[in-house]
Amino acid sequence: MDQSLLESMRVVALPTKTNFRGINVREVALFKGEYGWGEFSPFLEYDFRESAPWLASAIEAATKPRPELFRQSIKVNGTIPALTDAADLEGIVNSFPGVNTFKVKVGNNLSEDIARLAKVRALRPHAKLRIDVNGNWSVQEAITNLLAIFENIGPLEYVEQPCATIGELRELKEKLKIDIPIAADEVLRKALDPFAINLQGAADILMLKVQPLGGISRAHKLAQHHKLPVVISSALESAVGINHGLLLAASFPEMNFDCGLGTGSLLANDVAQLPIVNGEIGIQEIEPSFGGLDVAPERYEWWKNRVMKTAELIS
């Protein structure tokens, strides 16, 4: 990793509006290079190996020119955390103006999941619904829960990572009696070699997240390799990371799904604004504002050590 990139590093702590994945504050490291800012923000529990593609993406964003773009704005979905309070849910839904698709976190409590989906449906009756399970269901749980959701809520656009393994996803597709497409997320981005896995008969859609997959160039290679329709999503990044995801989404000639890149609405503060206008986010040149967001010196040193250790794996 170039020393000038490391010297440019700023680390910020961004508070969230609500608990998301157990997170109330999102720490991210930002670097400035010839082509602008890049973001390195693997979740705190990730080891150096799992963090390596995130750093490769940050370096790409800062040091490589933009890809060819086929659009200047991206339609996005709303992301709904696993909330149960009706007022909180309404506030989150309303933070996504003009959005016509919602991805709802589910998995731990079927009755609460159905109530959450029903509330989103009531607030946006004509919106498409997709759910994200994060691999938390067994095959039998997935069959039972998906049937119950179908009976109570109606059709879903897709279910993201209902089970943890490719074998389980393949078994679910064979046994499920209703037509719900499956999107593969964790089985791709957490694989030791995402090019070596076989998704045939296990998934219908490929979830691409620019940081966990190592950047725009590598994400395109994965899409070409697996030959599935793609949807682009975020990893709860700052506006810098989201903008790199927007570039990825805009670099595909076709994008037939609303993308999960509206998660900036879940942050109470950010380094820049990427507003949702009529359900879309426009690509921008990001110049971050750091006022009051920098982490304490000991956290900066923790991140600096993390970056240097991770950089050893990709050098």
C-alpha cells in the first residue's frame, strides 16, 4: 500500500439512527488518492484475511479512474432493520422518499417478521418487498417461514441468503413449492475463493457488494464468471463507500433491480450527503466533511495497525 495513502487516512465514527446488525456507531477509514477518496470499513470483528478485499476496493477507489458508466443515477431500495416498534418502522420507511422496493431484515421471530413486513406493506402498498435472512434459517425453517410469509404478505421479489450454505440453498430450491427467487450474498462474499464456488441450482440472483468483493473490477469478473443477474448492495458504508457502489451499479449495461445503496438513510451523521430523490441516488464527486466525526487517537492507531496488517496480505 502506498505510504501517501496511509498518510492521508482519516477514521470517523458515524452514529446510526437505530441499531443495525448490533451496531450503533459505524467506524470507517477513508483514504485520498489521485482519483479521490476510498473507503475501508470491514466490520470490527472481521480478521485481516476477510478484510483484505475491502482494502483492495478502497485502494482501487482512490487510485484508479472511474469505469465506463451507463447511467448517472441509481434506483435504490429501502433497507428496513429488524425493528418491532411501529413508529420506528414508519420513520425508517419515510426516510426513503419515492422508493418502490424495500428489503426487510427477517429471521429470528416469524410472527414479528410478518408484522414488520405487513407494516411496510401498509405504508407503501405498491412497493416490491424482498427479505434478507443472512443465512439464519435451516432448510426446513426456510420452507415453513417462506410459506407463511407468502400466505400472509403475498409474493416476494426475492429472498436473500435464506440458508447458510450452497448445499442448503440448492436443497431449498428443490423442495420449496412456491416461486421465490434466491439471491446469494454471504456464500459469495465470505468464500475463500468466490470464483471456485458453484451456484448452479442454488441461486437465481448474485448480490454484489463492492468492498467485500474487492472492488469494481473484481465484482465484474465475478458477475461474468457466475452468469447470474446481479443486484448491487452496500455494507452500511459512509457516503464515500456508497458512491463507489453507485459507480459499480452504473457500470453494468443493464441493471434490472433496485439496488441496496440507500443505507445512508440509516446513519444519523455522515461525511457527505447522497440524497434519495424520487427513489434514486445520483453519482457525485465526494469531498468528505469530517467536522466532529474523527475517532479518538487510540481508535485511529487501532485502525492504522489494521490497515497495515491487512495491506501485507494484498501486497
